[in-house]
Amino acid sequence: MFRAFLIKYGEIGVKGKNRHLFEDALMQQIRYALRTAEGEFQVTREQGRIYVEGLTEFDYEEALEHLQKVFGIVGICPVVIVEDEGFEKLCQAVISYVDARYPDKQKTFKVNARRARKDYPMDSMEVNAKLGEKLLQAFPEMKVDVHHPDLMLNVEIRGKINIYSEVIPGPGGMPVGTNGKAMLLLSGGIDSPVAGYMIAKRGVKLDATYFHAPPYTSERAKQKVVDLAKIVAAYAGPISLKVVNFTDIQLYIYEKCPHEELTIIMRRYMMKIAEHFAKEAGNMGLITGESIGQVASQTMQSLAATNEVCTLPVYRPLIGFDKQEIIDVSEKIGTYETSIQPFEDCCTIFVAKHPVTKPNLRIIRRSEQRLREKIDELVKTAVETAETILVEA
Ligand code: ATP
Ligand code: MG
């Protein structure tokens, strides 16, 4: 019965000129999200409202599912739009709307009329009262409840008239593209896809870098990361993923440095390389899935040590999250099932039994001195041989 959706979006902080940028980005993201849905859609803006209308037949559930992944959308209202052909016609339209949408009439309701057009011959209160009366006549089983109605019948009188009674929640946030770009360090784990999702939710476009270590890590492990990027891209838009061969760097660190410092030193090189790509792509920050104390390499001391190699800000949206809270988000956004597939990311031979938990920067830097002969060359090669994959949902 619905051919259109009325899109509600948060307006706090998007006044004046910013509002247009926000709306333009939102419309662009909506079009992008719907491009793979069946049917053709038209996205329009009118008096501070965004409408999505089906130009052809479309799959209601599918369209809704795609819209629910567009950041910036607060609510999605399936709407019936009718021409203004007088109050009698309006009453008929609302009555048939209720009849079709709510076969069970044992319900309470409230009419909530709004006039965007002040030349309408009745004011909102009058519309509420008269329309309510007509509904009660048409459906005597229904009752009015102005405080906690089962259905809130919104009737917005604009150029045309909008009738809707449902607001399906959207993901909130800001449209991707309104807040710059950042580089996500994406692994095959549970945390980093969630971290990317959370930053993209604030309007930030994502690029990503993944480090693999063939033959110690498999092709399946890499495919898993591509799959995760694809799921995140359904929210964040296309992601340019750099896949870096990290094997020689890892082996070299393994050969030269104390094994309990391996993870920290490895992580410092990951950050350096990711930052290189980030700057090259004009990103304004790095994103990781770290959370304080989750593992040895995420204590306050370890985070300080990995942070120290970067000049760009490092965003860690999960920093105060417990693992279960991260899992809850990953289940909600659909990455969890992929993340728990058992393909090793960083081969276990590179992981020390007793890693340092309180690395001392002076000691770490001294250990890194042992790499000075070859490390610059290895980093250069890793950067130059990185593969770029454009990942789209
Ligand atoms: P995740 O679940 O995201 O893999 P984790 O708990 O396994 O995280 P670490 O292995 O310490 O934690 O990694 C911390 C962060 O470093 C990750 O969240 C991710 O941002 C980044 N990272 C780790 N390994 C890789 C990798 N192979 N490629 C790219 N980034 C990585
Ligand atoms: Mg990991």
C-alpha cells in the first residue's frame, strides 16, 4: 500500500548553510543505498523534508532494510501522499488508510494534524477534532486516547497531504561524507569493523588498511577481511582497502627483537604504514578497534607506545567498551558471524607467550635500533607492493 517514505533526520547542529550540505549528503547516501535494491526510486527534498518515492514497483522490506543503513536517518515513515481536494476527500483518504493498514480495529488513536500551509481553511485543532469524529463514525470499535494512543495518525497538510502512522527507527548519526575521511586499521577480528562503523556513523568516510602475512596467514583470512569491509560498506559507502604484505617485516622483527616486544613493535610499524596511506589519501585520522586493557598490547602503556609513531590523531571509538558491548554492536550491524570465522589473522608464531604489558618507550626504541639496517627498505617495499581493492556493498 505504500509507494513512498518520508525521511526524518536529526537537525541539531545543522542549521543555516550546513543544513543544505547535510541534506545533500543524506540524499546522495540514500540514492547510493538504494541503488542495489529492486525498483527505481526518486529522492526529493521539499520544505525541509526528504521523500523517497518508488517510480516502479519495489520490495517494501528490502527498501526499508537499505534505508535503515543510511546514517543521518532518524526515522523512516511509510507515507501515503494525496492531493488536497477538500476536507471530505481527505477524510475518505484517512479512513481508507486506517482500514487498509489496521485490519484489527480494536485500537485507540489520536489524530495529529499539522499545517505547513497556513492558507488551509481549517486550523490543526479543527482538523484533529473533525477527522477524529469521522473516524469514530467509520469505525465505532476504535477509541480516542490523546495520551497513549496505539496509533498516532499524522496528517501533514503541505502542497500535498502526507498521511502516516509509523516511524521506523533509522541508525541516527550524520550522513557519510559530511565529516571528512579516516583510515581504518581493519583486521578480521570483532573489534575493528565495529570501530569503523562507529566513526562512519558520525559522517566520516572510510578507507582501510589490512596487514596479512602469507603464507602464515591464508587467502581465506584475507577474504574474510574483504567480506567484513563489504558489510561495513553497506553503511559507510565504498571503501578503498589496502592489503599490505607484512610477512618480511614480521620475520625481520622476529629475528632481531626480543620476542616479548614483538607485538608492540609490530603494531608500531602497522600504524606507521597505515598512516603513510592515510596521508596519501588525504585522511584526517586513523581508526583502530582498541579498548583499554583488552590484551597486552592495549594497556595504557602499550597504547601510548603505538600512538607515539603517528602524527595523525588516532580514533579509538571502542576505548571504554567491554568485549560484550562490542559483540552486541557487531551482532546488530551484522559483522559478528563473519568475524568469528576461524581464520588466523596474525600467525601465532609471531605472538609471544609473555608479551610486555608495560612497554618502556626507551627500551622499545633501543630494540628498534636493531632493525635499522633493513627496515626502511622493507617498509618501502611493503608500501609499494600493497594491493588496493575497492570494496562495495
Ligand atoms: P580486532 O578484533 O579488531 O582484530 P583485537 O582485539 O584482535 O582487535 P589487536 O590484534 O591488538 O586487537 O589489534 C588492535 C587493533 O589493531 C585492531 O582493532 C585493528 O584496528 C588493528 N589491527 C590488528 N591487526 C591488524 C591487521 N592484521 N591489519 C590491520 N589492522 C590490524
Ligand atoms: Mg585482531
